[in-house]
Amino acid sequence: MYSPLSLAFLGDSVYDTLVRDMLLRYANMPASKLHSTKIKLVCAEFQSEAYGRLSEILTESESAVMKRGRNASGNNIPKHAEAAEYHRATAVECLFGYLYLLGETERIAYLFDFIMEDTAEELFI
């Protein structure tokens, strides 16, 4: 059993890679534009919103992992995020790290697509 913050450490990378992959496949644009768009999706505010959406469709074990991630006591809350947002974002990252370690790539893809539903169109219109 890994700590929630360790799972979030890994899950942050998994989530970030999925966002980068989606953006690159969706739009051919300069790297600086890709980066600025990525920042909108890999931030505490957006991930906190994703937490609310994901909560509706998770299994019991996935919900338990997210709750552990949300309740983890990290001391590095960014200045541009509220504590509650940051904790919910950490929970999402924790879930992605957990699923990655289990090799649940199809479930990761499903949850990521669920989070991003309609988002790509809004970003590029």
C-alpha cells in the first residue's frame, strides 16, 4: 500500500501525459500554445471540478482511493489554489496513480475521456 501522496506523485505524471497527448492529437499548434492550453487542464481548479464529475461514476474501491487522496495532508498548497481545490485535485491524481500501478489503462482512458468530455471543443473554438 502506497501513501496517497506517493500515488498522487505518480498520478500527476499520468494525468499530465494524457493531457499532453490529447492536446497534441487534437490541435496542431506551436508548443507555447500547447503548453498554455495544458496549464488550463493540469491545475487544481480544473482537477477539482473533475473530482466532482468522477465521484458519480467510480467503483467503491476507486472512491476509497480518492477519499484517501483528498484527506492526505500535504503542506505545499499553491498560492493560486484554495486548500479544498488542492485536496480534491490531489485525490484525482491519487486515483490515476493507483489505477496506473494496477495496470488499469482502459479504466484510466475511460475516466480521462469522461473528464475531458466537451472540454477539447471548448478549448479550441
